[in-house]
Amino acid sequence: MLVDPAHLTAADHLDAAREMAAAGRSFLAYLLAEEAARRTADPATAAGIRAVFPDPNLTREETPSCPPATSSTP
């Protein structure tokens, strides 16, 4: 059974965000949480949702693909 996305609530999006986070799908969890926050009337609650599901592109730490250069003097 298909559900019209217009009928989904903030709670529906937040539940889906939790499921995606548990499945390791952090960016999808972030997008669903953003939609939940957007549909939330209380700004403090929306900020709390955003704090729990931050943008993974802004919070990830890059690991170097090669070791750092070392200087060796003879």
C-alpha cells in the first residue's frame, strides 16, 4: 500500500530517520530528520532534531589516502 507523502507527519519522518541511522544510512537519516524538523512548529524541538541528526558531510573526518610526507635530511 502506497502512502501519499503529503500525509506523513514529522513523527513519521523522525521514525524513518531513526531506522535509516540504525541501518547505517546517515545521509538519508539526515534528510528525513531535516524534513521532520521542517514540519515541526516548535523551533526548539526542530533544533533538537537537527542536533541529533547532523549533516554527515559536515561532521565526518577525512582520513588521508596516503601517509603524510616526511622530511629526511642527510
